Amino acid sequence: TETAKTATRMFMVIFPLAAIGGYWMARTYAKRFLAPIEQITRQIKMVRQGNLKSSSLISTQDKFGMMADEFNRMLQRLSEFERSTLGSLVEERSKTDTIAKSINEPMVVLDEEGTILLINHAFGVLAHTDEEHAVNLPVGELLPQGQLSSYLLQVIAQPQSVLPDKTICLVEHSND
């Protein structure tokens, strides 16, 4: 029975130490295993918020490292695509603005709510304003009581019923 008591005491000492050691090892390896997943998850959230400049710093030679490298390459391609697309859009917008401003007849470009997106010089003279003050204003605010304002608001609401034949009307509709 003395052997049983000694074995029980050793068990009472060794078991808690082994449990603590096992818990510590499990926690350490779990952290080491989950850290790359947590980092990639943070990076994905940043990209979802529009931050394409972030990159994964995982540099291991395992599957996580390969995934991080592919993620970084994907971010680089997305960033390059965004730059090229933005450049094309700016260039096209510049061409459109130049053409619209060179038209001698009064012209105003409105969105579907009647907010002014662009005016040319002739329209500015007619409305006694300039583009800087007119853009982003509702057309009814710029031309509050005039017939032109009423006519433009009708065109926005029902372009087919207001415009005479052979008149071209472009009403920009956003995709938002």
C-alpha cells in the first residue's frame, strides 16, 4: 500500500503538470497555426473596404505561404486594373466634357434626379452662372421659377412625351 500511496502522489503531481504542459503546447501550436489564417482574414476585410495597397506578410514555405503569395499577386493585379480603368474613365470623361463645352447651343447634363452634372458656356450665360456654381445643384434650384426649369424637369420625368420629334435627349441613369 505504500507503493500505491507513492504512485498516487506522483500522479497528483505529474498529472497537473502534464495537463498544464499539454494546454500550453496546444495553445502555442494553435496560435502558430491560426495566425496566418487570421492575418489573411484581416487582409481580405481591408480589401473589401477598398484598400488594395495592403499585402500579406506571411512568408512561410507551406500552404499558407503559397496562399499569401497568390493573395499578394491578386492584389497587385487588382491594383493595376483599377489604375488602368480609372485612367481610361478619366480620359473618356475629359473627352466628353471637352465636346460638351464646345457646343455653341445651351446645354446642361443632368442625372435622373435633376442634379446638374455639367453645363457648357452657352447654358451658363442663359442661366447667369458658371459651371463651378451650377454643378451638383438641382436644376430647380438654379432656375427656380423659369419655364426652362419646368421643361427640364418634365424631360427628366417623361422624355418621350415632352420632346418634339427628332430631338435627342440623353438622361444619364446611374447603376447604383
